[in-house]
Amino acid sequence: MKSFIRLGATLGIAGSVFLTGLSGIGNLPGMANLEAIALPQDQVVKKLQEVPVFTLTNPKGEFVVLSRNNASKTISQVGFFISKQDAQKFLENRLKKENPQLASTLQVRPLSLADYYKIVQESKKKSDSVIYTLVPTQQQVASATSMLNQNGKKGEQFNGIPLFVPKFKKDNSYITIPVPKGNERLIPFFFEKEQAVALLDEFKKAVPKEADNTEIQVVDLYGVMEALNSSSDPSINKIVLYPSRESINFIRSLAPNQSPAPKPAAAPAPKK
């Protein structure tokens, strides 16, 4: 996914705003009539579908496109936000000030990370010059940057969408969580550092002798997605992307009669 543009400063971008429609896009957020794009593994699609992302549309389902001039070239972008709150702030703090009439017709709409991936792949087949940008939560980017600096990479800025992974130091293996009502164990990749810290704290309480052998690693979502699509290592399929607490609450709000999503438990497990 090297074609993905990673812009963490989309909220501050200067330029005009207009709308465009994509062929195949229907009533959001279902995206039911978006043409299926074959991925290498069905499991990959399922993993990406578990994570919501948020964009802005008008009542016709058209995306908001930002346009700015860079030298003699016009760059057009559609923003997809990891945080619903960030998408709402962008609407309130940026668009309503620049074009209140347009902004009054817009709303924040949810899609899945799988939908975002499909849109990007579909755009590659067209002469469409619009860039579909995934915008990280700035607090988590700051946490990731701080971790890089603490690990000897001073002055380095984290570029991308950070994921936080509890792991063992010595053999570079990962802490796993059990699957409810099953024997399988999964490797959680968290969108929030705080979630990873909470899981690691639970593990340290359960297995004190391993406490000094644990740490949190920060990785880039795009690299993980590439690995999911291309790696022949069967253990790669044990990765589960765990949405932020904000996104989990949003998912629960869509299905109030369903049982709450299980909290990842850091039960002791052999290092794999």
C-alpha cells in the first residue's frame, strides 16, 4: 500500500472544498453496492471490517474533497478519520468557518477500514487524481513519536497510523489473548497506547516473573496491512486489530441490544 498518502496534518490543510461522487458508492455506511475487490485472504477483509473509520458526505453520499495548490499542481484529497470526534471537529472548526452553507448539508458517516481499502484500490483503476487519506489521532501519533525517541531514535517523527503491541523483549514474540469459547489465541494490535498498557499491566500481575521481559512496540498500520496481504507466515492470521475505546463505544451504540464486546484478557500463555 505504498500509494497511500499519510497526512497527519489534514486538519490544518489550506485550500478549497468541493464534492465528488464515486462510481459504485450507494447509501453509506453500508456501501452494499460497492463492487467487491478481491483480496488475497478473506480473513484480511474480516479483520479490516472490525475497525470503523469516519468521513464527511452530503445527503447524496458524495465525499468532501479538499483541493490545494502545490506549485503548479492541484492536489485533491478525501479525508478518512480514525476518530469520529476528529471528523466532527474538522466539520465544525474548518468547514463551517470556510463554507457554512455547504457545511450545513454535511454529516459524519462511518465506514469500515475494509471499505476504505477497497475505495483506494478502486481508485487505482481510474484516472482519478483524488488521494484518499487516512488521518490518525494526533494524541496517538504523539505517543508513538515519544516511544521512538525513548528508544534511541531522538528527533524522529512517527509517520503513519500507529498501532501498539504488547510483546516480549527476549525472543521478539507477542503476548496473546484468548478467544471467548475457543482454544485459539490472538495477537492484539491496539489503536491506542492506553489499551496496550492496560493489557500489559494485567499480564504483569498474572505473570510477575515475566514483567521485566515485556514492552510495547509501535508499528505502522500500513505495514501490518501489507503483511496480512503478503506474508506466508500462518501466525500472521492471529493478528486482531483492536479499535480505540471511542470506536468501541460507537460500535456498541449501533447495536444497543447486543452484548458488549469482550475485554481482551491477558491470561498467561506460552510465548509464541
